[in-house]
Amino acid sequence: MKDALKIYFAGDLFNHKDLTGNAALASRLTAASGNRWKVLLPQDSESNCARAVEEIRNRDLELLFQCDVLVANFDGQELDSGTVAEFMYAKFLDIPAVLLRTDFRSCSDQQAGGEPWNLMCSSYPRTHSLILHGMTLYHECFNREGSLEEKMVMYHDRIARKLIAELEAVIAEPPWLGRDIAVDHYRRAVQSAGNGLERLLTGEVLAALVAGKISRGML
């Protein structure tokens, strides 16, 4: 899987439904794509108890820099603030993104037909939205014959396959960040975060990350 494109999965990770749901969808994304996509889950590297900037924020941002694409879980009546912060940081880095919502509630200040979340999170370049009705999908999968495990796999597989289509479409869009200024732009992004991130993402590390993204056609 060394040549797989990396997805940063941004979303809630605070209870058993979040954690297991993230892991199940990540597994199906990798399997359904034939290992073309590899999902990096922040929950796999975060500490059980340490909540300091160095252990959480900086490590998550370091992981985000390494990824080719961001998938952001936009479920909930209020979007998770950490997820929104990671999405906006990804946009500053010109990382393609897919915004996923399975929550059938509309929590929007947008005009009729707009996306079901705050207007400030819409209309960014290299960003696609995948809006599914979680309850409808649940009944379609769980009203079938089979074991609970089989139904769970089917449920997440259907979401994964739709996500894969959006991922392939969004990475086909051209970057806005020029290759000649990408390393300096990434360096400034690290400086803008401050508070120790520069110790993880040195100039040498950033140059290698940018070179890798250029070679994969991400920049």
C-alpha cells in the first residue's frame, strides 16, 4: 500500500459510535478502492488522556500535511469545531476535500437548495460535498436478510463507494497553489500555527512532502 493516496479523516472521535464508525468506514474505503486509498485516522495516534497542544493539535496538523486529500465528517446540528478548523487549514494548503454528511437534518443559513451547514463552510476550490440520508440508507441495508455484521459492512461499503467517486473527481481538479511557491507557502502555514509545529515540520520535511505531492499530481 506504499503507493496509496492518503486521506486525512476529520471528524468527531469522542465516543464509541464516532470511533467505531470512523474505523469501519476507513476500512471499507481502503477495501473498496483496491488499496488505492489509505485512510489516516487521527484517533489512531491521539493519546487517551493527554490533551495538550503538542500531543493533539500539532500531531493532527502534522498528519494533515502528509495527506493528499481530506474527508471531513460534517454531521451534527453544529459542525464539530475541530473538524472545521482542519478543513480550513486544508484549504489553505490546497488539499482537495470531500465534505461528507449522512445526518438528514438541515442546519443551514443558506438559501433554498444550499448545503445543510453554515454558509462559511461552502464554496471553496477543490472541494466536493457528498450528502446522504443516513436513515434511508440504514433501512435499505438493515431490512435485508443477513447478520448484523454483514449489514454493517454493506452500510459502510455503500458510503465508501460514493466517497471514492467524489475523491476521484475532486483530485482531478487543478491545484491553485503554484509548484514554484508551494514549499514557501507550506513553511508559512507552519509559521502561522506556531507553538511547536515547526519542530515537527522542518524545512527539509516540508520540501519532501511537497515533492511527493507534486509527483502524485496533487500539486
